[in-house]
Amino acid sequence: MSLGDYLLYTGLFIAILATQLGTRRPDARRLLLPVAIVAGVGFKYLKEIPSGSTAHLIEAAGLAVGLLFGLASIALIDVRRDPADSRLITVAGWPYAALWTVAMALRMGFAYGSTHWFTHALVTFSTEHHVPAATYGTAFIFMVLAMITVRTAGVLIRARRVGATVDFGKLRIARHFAR
């Protein structure tokens, strides 16, 4: 990864956490924006998904880890209904931030380690198992996309369960699916 990539991912991480920590009254746009951002980054990097059985296993592992982190993040967000106007309220504190920080540190640590600490071992493994280099990035994009999508879907499902409303007013497509 380049310095620009590290800065991009760190900036996205800070922006996403800054908009989710504390007590918030998110509307549909605020909930769906992180999914759209990660999908956009994924679109930039995922020109094609690397093939091969080991590559697909690594990609599936990234997806599975993202699902687990997403489920854990749902457990760390309190979802409420504002009694005054029935709007959604979310509360996320330091445990939520710690979980996202661990996920980010794992991705960044692997990226840095693959070019500085364990390059030879990774190249040897990739060569022996016919794993294209792009596989690892693809797995991490799947991880982040799954984590954010699961968290967003979980918040929306929990909002519906507590009777909270989410304003889909300006998002016609999302309004259709929210019915």
C-alpha cells in the first residue's frame, strides 16, 4: 500500500467513527453513507476478483471476519426510539470505537507487515498456492464492506423492532425498500 492508501483508509476510519460515536439521531443518508463510501472504494480497487480455490478461501475468510466484526458492532450500539418524535437514536461508546480500531489495526498491520515484516513468507505461500497478490486486498475490501453493511442493516432492523422511525425522505430507492 502507498502512503496515500494509508491516509485514505485512516481518514475514512476517522470520518466513520466521528459520525457514529456518542448519541446520534441518524437519518437514512447518515446510515447509508459509510456503505456507499466503502462500495466506492471497493469499486476503485475491485476490477476483477482473483480466482483460484485458495484465493476464494482467503476472500471468503475476509467476508466471514467482516460478518463477525459487523455482528459484534451491532451488539455494541444501543438503538432507541425517541419518545418525543419516535425517531431513531443510536448510542455508541468506547467499546464500539475499540472494536473498529482493532479491525482497522488488523488490516493496516497486515498491509504493513506484508511489505516489511513477512514479505518472504507471504510471497512463498502465495506462489506455492497460486494466490494472486490482489487476493489479500480483495479479502480486506470484502471484510470492511461486510462489517459496515451488517452494522447498518442491524441498526435498521433494531430500529424497526423498537418502533423508531428513520427518515428516508430524500432517498427514493431506500424508501422503496424500507416499506
